[in-house]
Amino acid sequence: MIQRLQLPTNFQKLSHFVAETKYSFKFVANPIFKRSLWYCKFVWTEVFHNFDIYVQTRDEKCENRSCSWIITEQGPCQVTNDPNNPICFQWD
């Protein structure tokens, strides 16, 4: 289980969250330049990983503009229309 999640809310500060079952975040993407990017740092007891949790060119196609992720120490997986077939990624 993730012990801590760090999510930058702007360039000056990080928001810290203690891992629970689910979290929900809303990002406002740039509709013109399509370069919006948000990343997270996932922390376990002795290891941490970073991942670009929202990349506009990759994620703007999420169903209803809502992307769902399953996060494990092995890597992040984006939930698809078929919940038994997520798209998994390597850590950054």
C-alpha cells in the first residue's frame, strides 16, 4: 500500500496525501496548446517513484475526460473501458 502521495498543486508547493482507497483530482487542461502535464510522487516504506499522472496528449481521450489509475509498486496502470485490461506504464 502506498504510504504517501505527493502532488504538486503549483510550482511552489506540494500537496501531501496519506494513502487511502481512492483519491480524486481535477485538472484544467490547456485547450489550445495541449501541453498540460501534472506529475505525482508515490512513496512506499523504502522506495519512491514519480509518474506523469496527467499528460494532455495521452489522457485527454479518457472516457468522459476522467482518467482512473491503479497504482502499485510495480507501476501505474490506467483503467480502460474494460476494467480487466488496464494499460500499464513504467515509472518515470
